[in-house]
Amino acid sequence: MKFQYKDTYIEAEDGSTFLQIAKQVQSEYDAPIILAKVGQILTELNKTVGEKSGAVNKTGEPERLSFITTADRDGHKTYERGATMMFLRAMAHVFGRRIADLKLEYAVGDSLFFSASLRSGEITDEDIEAVKATMRRYSDDDEKFCKTKIPTEEAIALFRRHGMTDKERLFHYRRTSTTNIYRLGNYYDYYYGYMPPSAGYVSLFELRRYEGGVLLTLPNHNRPLEPGSTQIPAKLFATMHATNEWGENLGVTTVAALNDAISEGRGRDIILASEAYQEHIIGGIAARIKSENRRIVMIAGPSSSGKTSFSHRLSVQLNNVGLRAHPIACDNYYVERDKTPKDENGEYDFECLEALNVGLFNEQMTALLRGERVE
């Protein structure tokens, strides 16, 4: 089977795996290869090279083969999923039926936060060390992540047997007749995304107790060969935790619970409750701005994240506390196109600070603070 690879071609025997090809070219990459990409389609390394994967593209040439490493976002997510399955299996091994609750809640910093509790007693530091040692054994033994396609009804029954009630509820809404299930040793689970070939790819991780749960710290994708930072942004964690509590109050802590609520006709009520919650939070921000006599408020976030909408909602709340707000979009301060930096792909990078005329922005904001008029 023939592929385009970089500026040459690469041959692969029919029946070989992408993992075998990856090992041949690993020395060309600074970080471990964890996925393959055929054309525009991501592919797990354990997949066998077959007729479809080596099909020609629209130009009549063999498909282009490239590789994804743990330094890429897709590769980093794959590393996360592998580490998550290893952690959940290790927790099941150490605690068994003593586990009352174990759920991946959210990512914060370089860590994944899991809520975790036992039916009796508390999780100790010694317990965490036992879980970590178990995960280390999976990695050292290079246990394989095995994917199997089974009927969805069989998957639901599997989740029921293993006490995965949230997944059991969720899959009652699944419309496809089959489901891909992953197995690591004797542990089964479903993941919406790709997995590493084996646990040996997940060798850098740290565990510690944190705020009634467990933090699984992994390398940052910008530094894939170094341990991740164990520092947690306190305000971000508090915000995520508060949002979780709000979900618990409404009874919608999972997608399955949200699906149930919508099926029961409570979708509109949840939307209204969400809007009310947001207005309550924004109202609190407005009150704090007034009490601290803030004159300029900066709103940060990536493109299309809702900054402009938020600025208008905050303006309404500021008006309610007697302040007159004037939203100013940073779009007005972009440098000329010929001065806009480009990213590694040669595309204009409007996200970087250098894309803005920071000097003009600072000058005009300072003038406004002096009571002057600017245009």
C-alpha cells in the first residue's frame, strides 16, 4: 500500500498497522506519535492498513499520510483519554464496590478533576499512592487499548453490569445500532474520541487529593515530555465548582440527565433557569465593579466566545446600579492587514497580542480616564 508522506512516498504492506509505520518515522518527531492521519481523517495507530486507507485521492494520487503527536491538540486529547481510562480502571481495582461516586467533572489547568467518594470512609493519600502505582504498572506493562464494535443494546447491558448508570441512561438515546467499546485489561468503557495504542504511551502523570476529589495531572501539550503543572487556578476551579452545584440543583449534572429533562418537557425551564443564573452572576459582577469604583473592565476570551454579548449584558446590569457603561470592542484596534502576524500555517493570526495596536489602545484608554474625548 502506498501513501504520500511529506515530500516523498512510503510503502506499507497490506495487513500491517499504522503503528508499525509510525515506529519507522518516530525519529523525525520531537514528541511521541500517537495518531495517524490519512488525508483529513484521524486514525488510531492500531488500525490495520487496508484497501480503503490506501485509496487514491481526487487527484489520482495516493492519499497523504501524516502523524499526530502528543504535542498536537488532537494527540493531547488522545493522551488524556488514555490516562482517564487507566485512572478509572485503577480506582476500580483499588476500591472495587467501595466506590460510591466517581466522575470526571472538568479540566482545569494541566489537570483533570474527578469527584470521588467511598461508601464508607475517606480516600487517603495512601490510597492515592496505591492507585498511582497501579496506573504505573499498566504503563510499564504496556497494556493494550482494544476497541470492539458491539450492538448498542449489548453496550447498554454492559454498562448496567458494571454499574455505569449514567452511560446506561445516555445510550438509551443513541440512534446508531452499534457502538465502539474500549477495553483495557478487564475494564470496559466508552469514549467519544480516539485512544492511544497502549498504556505505555501514557507514562507521565501525577495524582493527588484535591477539594473532595482527585486531580489527575498530565503534561501540557506545549511541553509533552515534561510533567504538567500541579498549580490550579483557584478562581477558575471555584467557577467550575459553582456551575456544577447549579447543575445539581436542577438535577442536570450529566448529558443523560439533560436528555431526560428535555424528554420530560423541562427543556424550556432549564433554559430560563440558566438565563436567570447568568443574570444573577453578572449582576454580582456589576455590584462589585461599583463598590470597588472600577472605571475600566477588561473582558478576555477567544474568538466567538461571547465577549461582545457579555459586554452588553454587563452594561445593562451596570445601568441598574447607576453606572453608565460604554462597551469598546478591541476589533477597533487591529493593526493594518500587512502588519498582522501569521501563524505556523501562514494564516493571519488575529488571536496574538501583536495583531492589536496596543500603543494606541493604551493611549486612548488613558485619555478617557482623564476625561478626554477620543475617536
